[in-house]
Amino acid sequence: MTVLEQERIQTQSTSKTFRVIGRRVPRPDGVDKVTGRAQYGADVKLSGMLYGKVLRSPHAHARIVSIDTREAEALPGVKAVITGKDFKPAEDRVERSGEGVVNYSYLSQNVMAQDKVLYHGHAVAAVAATNPHIAEEALARIKVEYEVLPPVLDVLEAMREDAPILLPNLRTRELGEPVSDRPTNIASHEQYARGDVERGFAEADVIVEREFRTSTVHQGYIEPQNATALWNADGFITVWTSTQAAWDERRELSEILHVPISNIRVIPMEIGGGFGGKLNVYLEPLAALLSLKAGHRPVKMWMQRDEVLKATGPTSASVIRVKVGARRDGVITAAQAWLAYEAGAFPGSPVGAGMGVIFAPYRLENLLIDGYDVVVNKPAAKPYRAPGGTNAAFASETVVDELAEKLGMDPIAFRRINAAKEGDRRADGPVYGRIGYIETLDAIANHPHYRSPLPAPSAPWCRVGRGVASGFWFNWDGKSSASAIVNPDGTVSYLEGSTDIGGTRASLAMQLAETLGIDYTDVRPMVGDTQTVGYNDATGGSRTTYGSGIAAYHLGKAIIRAMKERAARLWDVPAEDVDVDGDTYCYGERCITFKALCAKLEETGGPLSVSVSVDTHGAIPALATHVVDVEVDIETGKVSILRYTAAQDVGRAIHPDYVEGQIHGGVAQGIGWALNEEYVYDADGHLLNASLLDYRMPTALDLPMIETVLVEVPNPNHPFGVKGVGEVPIVPPAAAIANAIYRAIGVRMTTLPMKPSAILKALGTIP
Amino acid sequence: MQAFEYVAPRSLDEATHVLAHVGAEARCLGGGTDLIAQMREGRRSARVVVDIKRIPELDALKFDPIHGLTLGAAVPCSRIHSHGAVAAAFPGLIDAVSLIGGIAIQNRASLGGNICTASPAGDSLPALLVHNAHVLLASAQGTRRLPLSAFFVGPGKTVLRPDELVVQIELPAPPAGFGAAYLRFTPRNEMDIAVVGVGAAVVLENGLITQARVALGAVAPTPILVPEAAEALVGKAPSPEVFADAAAAAQRAAQPITDMRGTAEQRRHLVGVLTWRALQRAVERARVSQLPQPTAQ
């Protein structure tokens, strides 16, 4: 195996030396994961446990005329059957949740259909039985009568005035206000405007305008959704589940089940991937209701792969029109975009994020961006890693590449002329803090990959090309809590509440160890649940190492304050006169280490535990620039990725392995989205490829070794300079690959995925 | 999944007796890479599952350079491609068995299973056809032997009767100057179903193609041999133009459909591309096989 040199570029202000931060330490959960001992949702086993299964709609759009569950209930071993009738309507109210917002009424209707099914795979009933086979048999005995309605499967079709209507009460909102009383599939229209685009285009020497389409794609986490719930006889509900957002799920369960949050405990198990797809409930309320109806027995549910693909995730297909003009000197004079995103069955596509991403890398005086959130008969869209960003950047970065080409400029040099920097205002309003976009452009421009010639094609029928693209992601900060117990042996038991989805137990424990001046191995991290640790926002939005890192820092500072008091008590001196340097506490000549002071806890006031809760601000967006070499087989249309290099402003890499891992993962998913992943529907709205055989995510054999350049431009708002890193790596790949394909075969690809048949069509080889 | 009975006969007699008794409600289990998945997904049911891996004839791999290769129906792919002499003699077959599934699947999946599943896209099928394979079937009434090309009836359908099972697949020893190849097109490099598969085999004598076979997968209800492609090759010296003639004949013989894995137009186009490339590779291998081989010490 080739081990690649992974590069780190540090700006001057990062030269500060750290004890723990920046090292590649072993992960605390490593042994359990490689030996199979880590406890996932599938490992939950309780006495008297029942097994639940879901009956799903075979239609994309239909009215439920009747459901007869009597034969299922009569089957020996069946303990409970639920349908939409078992759910009291949840409030039609919107709240922030995870990375986006949630409307509890829609969420409730998504986990169990009420009077209508809105997509192939929509849940219509669920059964709990003494074993999963009986539960499955019972599903076959439920009789559902449907009145099938015409489906609408395409965003532009859905926007037509004569389109079939999914939600009869939906009215278009603009800037939050209803603008018409007509039933519609357009949930919202938003707009960002600045300057005068008409004047800007008039000043342009070159204008490029194109329309793009992207397909529905899934997050593709390997662990299916699962939940085990016990609705106890005392009214308390415990849920063991795979989630990125235990507190959001508690709130959602409270709203859907009409139970106070104090009666609900959500225990996040180890998680086998989420990428934004595990921020909201699916099975949890079903398992809880089945548990109640089955006489307070615990009910375990898990989805099969086809259910995951049919009924969870995915992210939006979209149509995006982009028009950008530039002067001969390379300055962009105006940029305009029109984005329509499919929300799936219920409002809530990430079109707003797409509008924010689309021109974010550039300083623009004149811009106009319109975005539409549109319901269609597909599963309700859920966040997927930089939600909406890949679609948007595919469109804008292809147009930027074409502008550079038309102006005869190097694509990086063109971007550099227009690059946003600290103090520039984003399209969505905020002014940039210390971003490192230009640094990523320079890192790629100077990289051996970009400076080396393209390799020769491997066969006479192959062509090679190189493309670049940049990407932006907002990054989130949010609320975090954590607790610590200081042990007499000098270690610190550290309880945090952010689901560890990308190595954050390590990156948070490192920040606590750094703050305390102690060894990383002396901090023992553990992920708590909604009952054992204070509130935490979701693990999402690239917030955890930032926001929960600040909580770890404040937790460390609180421990230091307490330890100063212990030292003061030991020596009978005022606490404010005790000085701390690293792990050493001193009063004049008298000094004691953290470890030695821990041994004196008993005699200085007894056990010591500390908790903090913080509401953090000051996240700074992530920017990245990628370069890719592709080879296109012009006879088969297949695109192979030959070499891939990603440069990203990571603020400060707390644990470089995990930062690189996030980049590798994001790029791998971006390559899949670019080349082969898509939901394939028939005309009636049936999902035809609900398996990992036919939903073609890349395997290891489809990916190159991915080179990374960690550009460290520290965030001044974070004690260690952290910026979120997890999402932006998925933003540039589709555009970078499209640009590389263009350089190889001379055709601009404007539809994702850029699958072999699409390449052959673009080349005119097949009709 | 419904409950089923499981039996693991130790002899061919025992197995054919079970099949005669249970009939259509019995399913033979080789590596299970198709059957288990199909039963779990409710696409196939069985009252009795007959595990055939313990029957000696079905687990035997026999090769000699004169009589050729006999593959028990349950022999897993990995045993075939790790057999040095077999790998050297049957390059088209080896292309196919090396790319069916990942390593773990190759340790289970058998060619008996691949032919009985009778998917038009089954990777081993065009390869076996160009290697001129025959199959031996057995029932309580006796055995019958037929060319593999006569085995397939339609997607998932074969001439196998409910009381019969495939005992073995027989491949004749290739003559001197033989070369073969199997190529498939998949959007991903692995873990994918062939959009089109093409097997090609040639015999070169004195610079001329004296025998040829071309077989196509995933472009008709069954894998098909294309005699017209062979006719375009026999008696000619190998050249890009001759390959193109054969490729055009293969395209004419294809009857592709449009489904989620590819369109009819894409498939017909790919038949031409892959036939040309498979022939080129088969001829390269035929030329190598004519070179003096190093003798074993």
C-alpha cells in the first residue's frame, strides 16, 4: 500500500506549541470497534423484548381508504399493531432541529402516514411480535385499500400550476409570509439580492449562463436506522437508538407522542454513520407506541437496506440556473442564480443552504439569488453533509471554470482575483471572519499535483483531464454541555454529549487534556445521554470539535479553578494567589502537580466533579479547493479518478488523522455523487434501485488515494483555533470532476450523475 | 422469511431421491450467495433446502490436459481461479470467476449456482459458452448431458426439471493456439451487475483464426452465442477490421432492453466495444499460448 505524504501548511500564528493538540493519538473507542465489542443499536437486548416491523406503501402517491389490521392482530405472537390512527396530530409548528428546522406535524406524518401516502416506502402500519418473522408475517396480513393518485417526481413538474398537489394545506411563503391562497407544491421562495445585476452584466466582457440538474442521492450510512423503546408502566420512555441528535430526538418524541421531555430518555448508541441522515426520528416513536400498546414490553426495530433507501434521507434533486459575468481583467461583475430543490414529501429542502453556498467563495458587488423549496413524491429530504452545497457548487464552479477558460486565465488565478477574504460580506448577510480561502488556492497552485503534467492515457480510447473547484460551508457552533469527575489517581472521567461520529471523543478529550496540561491518556471520555449530561445540540453542522471543544475548554478551566481552591486549602493560602502553569499549581516556592493534588482530594474537601454548559458563537466558515485528474474511456463513457488532492482551511487540526479522514470521506462521497449515485424511479414513482447493489456508491476500487493539504488558518474565536472540517470536503468534488471531464473530452457535463451513459450521450455516441 | 427444512445429502442418490420426493418446493443450496439473499427478500421460497456441498461429485474439481476440466456444481470460484493449471488453460473462465463478487463471495459462490440462477447477466455464462461447456444433469431416473447453450430458456429459467440437479460442468481441453477472454462493463469497478458481458475465444493456427466463439451476456433473455460473429473471424488473420466485423455481427445479434442498469442503445453500443476488446485480448492470449512454454522441472 502506498502511504502518501500528507501535507500541513501552518500560518505564523499557529507556531504556538501544544502538549497534546496536533498529535495523532489512538482513539479511545478503537479497541472496542476493531474487536466488535462496541455497542450499537443492533446489540440492544432486553428481557421480554419484542420485534417490530413496518408496513410501507407500494405507491408513490395515494389516499388511504382503509386499513384492516384484524388478521394481523389475530396471528399468534403478535402483541401490537399501530397505524396512523394511533398518532394524535402533532403541532404544526416549526423549530430549529439538528442542522435545519423541523415542523412536528410533518415529522409525525412522515414517521407514519395519516390519510395520504406521499412516497414509495411511506410507513402505513407497524407490528410488534415475539420474533421478527412473525412480525413480517403479520405485515402480509394487513389489508390496506388505496386510492392511487398521480405522482409528481420532478421539481419543475411539481412547480407547474396544474401539478398534482401533495399537501392540500400548503401555501407558498416568501420571506416567511404566505403570498397566495392557492394550493401549491412550492413551499417557499427566498431571495438574496445585492447591487444591480443588470448593470453588472452590462459591464461584463464575458457572460456564461447554464442550467444544471442533480439527482436524488442518499447519505449511504452503513448502519441502518434502528431503535429499541420501552414505554414503562410508570409513564417513562427510554429509547436506545442510532442518532446524531439525542436531545432533538427527545424533543421530537415529546411532540409526536405528547409526553413531556422529562419523561423521555434518549440513549445514543455507537453510530455506524449518519452524515446528517440521523438527525430526526423515524422508528423511535413507532417503537415507543408499540411498546405502550404491547403492555409496556420493550420493542426493537431496525430497517432493512431497502427501507433505508426508500424511507430515510435522501438529499434533494435540484435544477439550478447560473449566470455569471466577468471583465477581461478577470473581475466578476455580476452573479445570478435560480435554484429549485426537491424537498421530498414535506417542505424542508436545503435550498437555503444552497443559496448561501453557491457564490460564497467570491467577493461580489452585484448578485441575485432565488431559491425554491418544492415538495415531490419522494422521501422527505434530510440533511446530507453540507446539505445543498454539492448541488450548488456543481453549478457555480462549472460556470466559474468556463469563465476562466473564456478569459484565457488559469482557473486558480481567476478564482484568486475574485476570492473572498476577511471583511467581505456573504450573499446571505454575515461578514466573513478570518477565512483561509486564498490560502487553499495557493496551496493547490503550489502543490506537486497541480504543477505536474497529466499522465498519459492508459489506452488509445482514453482521454485525460484535470479540473479544479472550490467550496464553502457555513459551519455551526451551538450549545454544548459536559461533566467531569476528577479521580484520586490523577485521571479525569469526562462525560460529553456529542455523538461520536468522526472521532470527537478523541478530539474533545485532547482539548480537555491540553487545557488541564495533563496527558491525553489521563482523560477518559465517554458519551452520555439525555439523562446523564446537560443539553447538547446535534453532532452536525461541523460543530462538535468547535462547540463541544469550547465546552471541554471551559470544563477544563472550571476544574483548574476548583483545583486551585484545593491547593489553597492544602497550604492554607488564598486561592487567587495560587498560580497555574500547565499541570503545576504553585504558591510562591510551594508547587504541586495536578496528579499529586488529585491524591489530596480527600483531605482538601472530598470528591470533585464539575459540569458546564455553554452557548457558543464564533464559528468561521470552511473553504476548500480541490484538484482532480480523470481518465475518460470515450468508448464506454466510464470516468476513472486518477489522482485527487484536497486543500482545506481547517483552522487548527486537533487530531490530524481525523481531519484527513473527514476530507477523505467527504471526497469519496462527492465522487460517488458526481459519477454514479442516483435514485432511479419508474413513471409511477416506484424506487427501482433500493439496494446497495444498484444504488452505486463507490467502493475502495473506484477511489484513488486521496491526498490532503491541511491549511491551518486559526479561528481567533476558539481557544485552540478550531474551524469545522467535516462538511466542506463534499462540496467541490462534483464540480472539480465535471471540469476535469471537460478538459479531457471537451464537453461540459451539466447533469449529475456523470454516469457512463450520460458521457456517451454528451459525446453523441448514443442517442 | 418462512420456516423451511434443511437437508444435506451425502450422495447423489440421496440428493436425487429428496428432489424426486419434494419436487418443485425444493431448492438446491450451493454457496447460497443468490438463494439466501432471495429467500430473505421474499423473492423465492422453499419448503426444503437441499445443501449439495457434501456430495462428492459436486465438490470435485478434476483437470487433465487431454480430457479437460470437470467442475463439480458446488465448487467455489476461488478454488477455480487459484488452480494454476486451470487458470492457464481457461483464461476466459478465469476472467469471469475472478470478478464475481468480492473475495468472501468467491469463497462461496459456485458456477452451478450461477448457471441455475440463469441471470442473463451472469458473469460466468458467456465465458463458459465460449469455452464450449457442457452440463451433466442427474435425477432419480438417470443422467443427461447437454451443451450449456441448450440449458437456458429465459431469465431465471432453464431446462432443469424440478427433480433434477446439475452435477458438473465440463469444459474440453483447449487446443494449441487457444486464447479466450471475458469482459464486462459495469459503472463501478466491482460489486456491480454487468450492463453487458462479452466472452470471446479463438484458436490461432499459422497466423489465421481457425475457430472462434463469441458469447454475449445481459443483451437477451438468456446469454447467447453469436455464430455470425464467429463466421466473421474464421479463416481470417486477426486485425482491428476483422474484430470490427465480428463486433458488428454481435451488435446485430443482441436484443437488449432498457432497464435501470442501462438503456438498449447503450447496451448495443457496448456490445460492439466489448466484443472488439475481448477479441483483441483473446488473440493476445492465443499468441502467448503458442510461445514455447517453460517446462516444469
